[in-house]
Amino acid sequence: MDLQPVTVADDTLFCAPGLKSAGHLLEYFLGYIHPQALTSCLISLILSARPSSFVLDMCAAPGGKTSHMAQLMGNTGLIVANELYRKRQIPLAHTLTRLGVCNTLVTGYQAQEFPLKARFDYVLADVPCTGEGRWRAVEDKVISRRPGALTKLHEMQKRTIVRGFDLLSEKGKMVYATCTYNPEENEGVVDFLLKHRDAVCLPIDSPFPGEPGLCEWKEETYDEQLRRTIRFYPHRLDSVGFFVARIGRRG
């Protein structure tokens, strides 16, 4: 395998094209490697949870980003990996066990209703979305367009980002991410948070090129801070399309 470091500061590796089934390798079963899309890896790198931190992954299954954060934290601190559905908790637990993650516990709450009993140094809200960023990688480009389906999804995303922000410590940092292009699920959701909470969009230092977030879409106008968010497109990275916002408390 031709492996190259994604950045100088960590041991996340980029595999050159040609390896189609990393999950069939012995190194995979031994827990030495875990394949992910490049943009999925970038989410954890952008959040940059420090060792010994208290972290919440609001929508954790199947566990790739959770285990990556554990690696970046040196398996120290505590990560709460939240996943509502039991059938998705199984692959989540398998991933964590196979990779030797021992600083993580699994909970089963609705993300938008996660208990407000603790405050976290870092929160990751990689929320359910329409998944348009994966269209280039899959043959079945089917997306739900049932009447009201997208409206319900937007409402869930807005409630989740607000709950995630409310769970932040005073100096905590949050990343909101989707693997879709729809501004209503991306800039529109972050703009909703900025209007309803004392939140601010923070600059994103990415080792790979992306496009700034949108401030206008159709008849909608979003806060100028949305230019600090980032859109990753497949034709730029040869990976899954993603939207990422890094958020903190104002002041």
C-alpha cells in the first residue's frame, strides 16, 4: 500500500487509489487500521479534541469519527458516543472494541434531547442528512423527497445543533457537519443557531482545499459568518462531499 500522512501532526494516513477492500486485510481485523473517506477524517481533525478532554459525539454510529477522536486524544479523557438506534449501536461497539478504544462509553438518547446534565469541552454533531455528498460514490442515487420529509429533517437538525451548543462548556468548541450540499441542511441550520443562541462561527484550518459557506441561497440570506464554514466537494478532493462548521461561544 502507498500510504502518505494527511498532515504532519498526526498519524492519519491517506491511501493512494488502488486499495478497494481495506476491510479484508489482516491489519483491519487486528485493529491496526480503519478505512474512512478523507473528508470523514477531516471532521475529527477540524474538531481537534485535546487529550484528557470531555467529548460528546451526538450521532456516533458506526464509530469511525469516534475512534479517530480517541486516537487523537491518546485514548485519554472521556468520549460519550451517543447513538439512538440499538441496531446501529452494534457496529459502533464493534468498531470501538476492534480498535482498542477504552476512553469511550455508549449512550442511546435522541441527539436533540440529550440530557443537559453535563457540559462538554468538545461536541461533534455529524447529523443525519440527505447524503448528497455520497452520490459520486454510489450507484443508487435515491433521496427521500416525500412531502414533509425534508422539513422534518431540517427541524431535527436545528434542534440537534441547538442542543449540542447548549451542552458546551464556557470555552467549548463544536463541529456541525453533514455529507450533503443542501444549504437548508447546512448554512440554514447554522444560521438558525446564530439567531437563537450566543454562538459564533470560528475559522477552520483545513489541510485540504474547500469552498467557503454560502451567505445567499435562492430567497434566503444568511449571516456573513457563514463564510467561515467550509464545503468540501468531490471534484476537489476525490472524496465524499461534506459541509463543516466550527462553532464556539461569543466572547
